[in-house]
Amino acid sequence: MTMVGIDPSTQSERDNYKLLIGSIIPRPIAFVSTLSTEGVLNAAPFSYFTIVTADPPMVAVSVQRKQGVRKDTSRNAVETGAFVVHISDESYIDQINQSAAALPPEESEVTLTGLTPVASRHIAVPGIAEASIRMECVLEQVIPLGGTPDAPAADLLIGRVVYFHIDDNLVDNGRIDAQQLKPVSRLAGNSYAKLGELFEIDRPV
């Protein structure tokens, strides 16, 4: 195997971006709803998304800024202290993709895509009824990262899950049936992936 060495400091942000999104695959997609202080329900997909800890349950979503300016999702989450994370699946991936359109803050992606708002149990931010799994989150911490001190490149939103909503058809003895969930993951460019073939490997004792 012959390796190509690349120093990220010698190339552009876009070139580093292409290497990252083409290498770190597949990436789960968090479909995040937030509520503005004016009452507008915002929703957008983010594939920089992962688990932080289970004690208590926390998830992290990295929301990129545009020229140092926070996107609606980050601004709303910081101002209201809450957001809802939905797991993206095959049943509504087209609407999720449509929600990535650049709308002004006063317009709702939920309205644009025809998705159905549903009240949350513990937070003011509504969820999306079409999702088979949604997690009500309170903002545990926001960490500006990258860029410069005056214009960070991203906001890392860490949310503490205060309530799970899960389609009962997905739950088997406390575990999620991945094949029933039919999650969709992000690759590079316009490419996505379905679950694909499953296999198991025993962990060492």
C-alpha cells in the first residue's frame, strides 16, 4: 500500500473538507428542530453528529457557521436552551433534504417541507411527527470552535436528552431494531447510504 501524505495547513478549507467528508463515512444525520424567540420552528439536517455519553444521555451536533455568523439552529438553541434531535430514516429523507434550503430566519423549513410538528413533553421546542425516533434535548453546553476568536468556524452543541420518543415497532427488549428503523447516512457530495449488510464480531474478553 502506497500512502499519500497531505499537510492540512498547506491546502484550503474546502480541500480539507473534501477529505474529511469522503473519509469519515457513513455519518448518521441528525435532523434538528429548534424554535426561535419569535416562535418560528426551524429544522435542518447535520451529519457532524454523535453520542457523547449515556450517563446522563448526551448527544453532540456540530453546526458550521457562515463567515463567523451562527446559523438559525445554533442561535435558536443558544437563545432558548433546547432542541430536538430526530434520527433520519428512509421514510422522510426527501423532506430532510429539502429542509437544507437556505431560508431566512422568519421562514419555517417545517412548513416548506410539509412535515408535521408535534408537541414535546419536557421542552417548548416541537418535534417532527414523521420521525421514528426523536430526542428532546436541553442545551448542556455550546462550544465555539475553529476559525478565529472573533469568527469561530462552528458551534458544537451538546444536548442532554431529557426524553426519548420511539416508535414501538422499533423496540425489542429495550434495543432498537436497526433494520426496522431504516436509517439513512451521509456520504460525500450528494451521496447517501442505507443500512446495508449487517455482520457481528465478538468483542475480546
